[in-house]
Amino acid sequence: MTKKISIVDIANTLNISKTTVSFILNGRAQEKRISEELVERVLKLVKEVGYKPNSLAKSLRTGKSNIIGLMVEDISNPFFASIARLIEDRAYEKGYRIIYCSTDNDTGKTQDLITMFRDRHVDGYIMAPPSNIDDDVRSLLKSGSPVVLFDRYLPEVETDYVVVDNQFSTYNATRHLIEQGYSKIAFITFSSQQSQMMDRVTGYKNAMKEAKLKTFIKEVDFNRNEELIIEPIHAYLKKNPTIDAVLFGTDHMGTCGLKVINQLGLKVPDDIAVVSFDDYDVFKLHSPPVTAIAQPIETIADNIITLLLKKLDNGNAQTMQKITLSTNLNIRNSSKQVVKAV
Amino acid sequence: MTKKISIVDIANTLNISKTTVSFILNGRAQEKRISEELVERVLKLVKEVGYKPNSLAKSLRTGKSNIIGLMVEDISNPFFASIARLIEDRAYEKGYRIIYCSTDNDTGKTQDLITMFRDRHVDGYIMAPPSNIDDDVRSLLKSGSPVVLFDRYLPEVETDYVVVDNQFSTYNATRHLIEQGYSKIAFITFSSQQSQMMDRVTGYKNAMKEAKLKTFIKEVDFNRNEELIIEPIHAYLKKNPTIDAVLFGTDHMGTCGLKVINQLGLKVPDDIAVVSFDDYDVFKLHSPPVTAIAQPIETIADNIITLLLKKLDNGNAQTMQKITLSTNLNIRNSSKQVVKAV
DNA sequence: ATGAAAGCGCTAACAC
DNA sequence: GTGTTAGCGCTTTCAT
């Protein structure tokens, strides 16, 4: 097999030193003024025997692994899966590989993960950080590793990040519902201290306050068991039958919410209007289609990887960039007041 | 930082040799009859200075990386994302990490990926193989690396794999449609030579043949641009207005298909009945809910990782296991003939 | 019971 | 222009 051939083997076969081979293989032949002819011979043999440099050894020596550590909340969530896919593609083009992990927003698990990534000498980190991870990120930064945050950021840590304008997004969505004539508007979301979630609540609150409306906020604890998310929403909606519209804080929340609304036999939008953060097939194909706050997934992924690759090239030298992108409110029939308020 | 400390540093500090430290760290103190007291001292210092072995160096020396290479068709597809998530969890518990890549069913890209994984000395491979990858998989096997295939297998290669009973699944789904009184039943799927797709077509064909019905098969080329999938379906359905039911070959196909049906303003199931392979929120939440062939995701993931871990433990010694799991046809309103045939 | 030393495959400073 | 050599940090055989 292509197994055991090392740089020494090919050097010996050609009766030259492995240094020369190494130089040639790393494109430094010109610089070292190695004869065209030797270069050819080496390249030919390399191809012939199918020699592949051992990247482990290379990494050990150079300290570079060409691996990027990607930490998302949950790879099975469509938002994160899509981002991961796009990042993977761009990184691949540039010769980087991705090791990913799902953090479940668990700080302890994330710390473990960071240790393991550091251990493996990953060259850079992309992370949707859980709360209370500030010190760990700082220490990463201090040791010279580039870190790009996304989806949320850590207000107390000076890093690059790519997020969307969460506060305006929910403010805007809430305004939309108000303009459509709804007044008992609930905001149902995950309980979380993360920046993006805080901002989303704030946007909702501001819009409601501005319109002098009473807020209805329901926070549900995150759980991987969907039943445990559906149940509290069910209870909440049942207990507050006057609610005439609901804004869901994430795609997952929105999906669970729709299930509840089905269970309760509520008509959308007549009984209850629906808007959700994130925009996926579930919302587009629903009857009626669900109004959704669409994040610019591709732009997000593009910015993340561009930022990281730049740092990787520049030896992490530059100043931090904080990128906030705007979302798009895709208005559909789930939030259009039918003319009945006449 | 926790950066530069190596085994030598801690050996020097304690005035002992690095060998001893290595033994202690690898739990061979007993075996080597190293004094309790020394062991304690070493462990204490290690903890104190936060020494972490360099896993790169370890891998170089031992040839083990504790990394598993996972190759899926597309990580942003919910089926693969869910599987990936479950595998990640189980592997993590056992101290293994996952490097993943999306193959896009592209043989060339997959070969690159394999080379890169092999390069990085991954300990094992999990793969949803594209076609024509037989030789590469064989060579992996020959070089002693455990490989577990899933979702599809390579008939010509003797490996472990975990798949579902695709042929029976579509046969059964088609039978269901026939029993409901549909007769112009189309099968819309990706054009592919992969085992799972071939089996799905066969199942459909067999059921139709058995019932003496004419088959309507539309194969669409895979493309990452959704528009290019939607368009041919649109054209096909428009050109064959007599079709009264359709079975979609994958979740992605089904989602695109529903979009087309919406565009065409067709009523489900009155104008057209719908059944899809794979069962996701999109189908459950659709109005009417869509009948779907549910794969046992957790069981699949569990079997895959159990198989691989066993091989990893046993030095890849055992015989191959071929596991075929059954699916579940979740019958919903999208395929229930409304009583009109009276 | 502990240590010296070889070596995994590679890079790069320094010779010649 | 090309070769010698010293590590990168670790494991493991063989001595003692």
C-alpha cells in the first residue's frame, strides 16, 4: 500500500538527501536553486510511488495542522448545519479541514472541546459560544490562536465576530404584527443569557413598549428532547387564550410552536398569527406559509471564513472586526390580518 | 500559557526521566512497579502546571489519532445531519473525535477526502459512499483501516454496513397508494447508481408490476441549486396531468416536490397524493400531513458507531457485519383517498 | 524500580 | 546547489 513510503525512501532511491526532496516538495526549489532536472526526477518518482507526506509529522514540526475547529450549538439544527456546510466548502478550497463539535450550549462541554482542539493544534477556532466561556476564549486569544465568533458574541471579550442585528429584527417583526392589528403578541423563546437571545427579547420589548402594549414573554429551557419544549408552550398558550399572535425566538422554537398550534387546533392566522426567527422549508411550505426572519446564511458563512482565513494568513496580526448583518423579514400569510377588524 | 510544557519539563523538574513520567501517565506505573510516592508526585505536578500531552506527537509515535473520518453526502441535509450528531455523541464518549466532510456524491472529491483522511491517520472511516469508489474503499480495507458504510453499500466490496430495507420500503409505500385507489402513481427521484436508489426504484416497480399498472418514473440530476431540482419536477408534473399520486425518493426530493405542488396549485391529496422517503418536520407539519417512510435514525447511528468501535478495539479482526434495518411507513392524510370513488 | 536512547517523518538552520 | 544534523514531543525496548 501507499503506506510506508517516507521522504527518506525517496531520497535514498535517488541518492540525494531528504532536505533536497523536502525543498522541492515545498516549492522552494527555485529559491534554493535546485536544478530543473533534479526537480523533475524527484517529482516523477514521487508520483510513481504515490508518496504522500505524513501531515502528522509535518504538523508536529511546523506547529500548523491545517485544521479548523468548528463549534456549533447543534449540528443537527438546520441553521448550524447550513453554516457548517458553507464554511466547510470554503475552508476545503483553501486546504483547511474542519473538525466540528456540538456544544449543546453547555459551558463545561465546550471547555472540554476547546482543550481537545488546542491539544490537536488546530490553527483556528470558529464558535457559537455558550455563556460563561469568556475566560477560555481569552486564553485562546492570548496564546495566539485566531478565534471568530458567530451567531452571538461575548460582550466582555474583544474578538472578531459575525452576527445579525437581532434586536432590530425582532423589533421590526413585532412592529409588523402590531401594524397588522394584533395586540396580544407573545414572544416565545429559549431562556438564555446569550447576546443574541437577549437582543431578540429587547427588540420585542421595545416595540411593545412603544405601542403601549402589554408584553407576554415565555421562556422555555433548552432540551434535546422535543417533548419537553412542546409541553411548556402548550401549557402557556392554553393558559393565555387571549394571545392573538406569537413571535418565536428561533427556528427550532418555531417548529415546536407550530406543532403545538396544530395540537390545539388553532387556525393561523385567524386564531393566532405566527412569525418565527430563521427561515426554513418548514415555514415556507406550511399552510399558510409562515412569516419569518431570514438570516443571510451565505453571507454569514462567507464573512466568518474570510475573517478567519485572513487572520491565519497574517499571523493573527490585525485588529478585530465586528460584523453585524441585517436580516430580512419575509412576510407571508401567517401574519396577515384578515379583514375582519372593520 | 499551557503552551510549552512538555513531558521533558516535568521530568526535569522532578529530576527523573521522561520515560518514568510517560509510564505513569499511561497508567503503566503498577506494571512497571513505580513507587506509589513517585506516582503521586508526578501526578500532582502535572495537575499543578496543567500539563497536557501533545496528541500530535503521540499520534506520530503510536500511529493512532483517535479521530474518525465521517463522510456524508451533504451535512446540511437533515438526514445526514441527524446521523452525524448521534455519531458524534457516541464517539465523543469513547474519546474519539470526528472530522467530517460532505462528498456531494462526487467520486473525485471523495477520493481526495479519503487521501486526506488517510494522510491524517484517522483510525476509522464512516462513509455514505458515492458510486465508483470501490477500489478506494478496498485499498483502505487492505491497509487495515476499519470502514463502515451506511445509507448505501457497495455490492462489490466486502465491508461492514448499515442500511435500511429500501426495496421493501418503497414497495410497501407504493402498495399503500394502490390500496388507497390511486393508479397513476409516479416515482420521482434522483438519478443515481447507488444501491439505495436502485433498490427504491425496484421496490416501486415491483409493486406497480404486481398491480399491472404503468410506471411513471422521473429521475432528476442532483444539484445543490434547488431551482434546478424544482424545475424538472415542475415540467414533469405539468406534462403528465393524469398522475394522481407521487412517491418521492428522498426527503430533499419530497421537499422540492411539495414546493412544486404548491406552485401548481394542486390540492393534496385530492388532486395528487404524496408520499416521501424520510420523515421530517416539513412532512409532519404540512397541511395535510405527508405520509412518509421513516428511517430509524437513532438505531442506524447506534449500529454504525458500535460496529466501528468494535473494530477499533479488536484491531479490525472480525468478520464483516451487514445490517439491514426496517423502516416505518407513517401514514398521514396526504395519501388517504377521500371517499369519492363510490 | 528507573533511565538512556532510538526513532516516528518531517523541516530548516547551517554547513560545504 | 546539495547535504548534515538537530530537533518537534512522545513511546518503548533494552539496560541496569
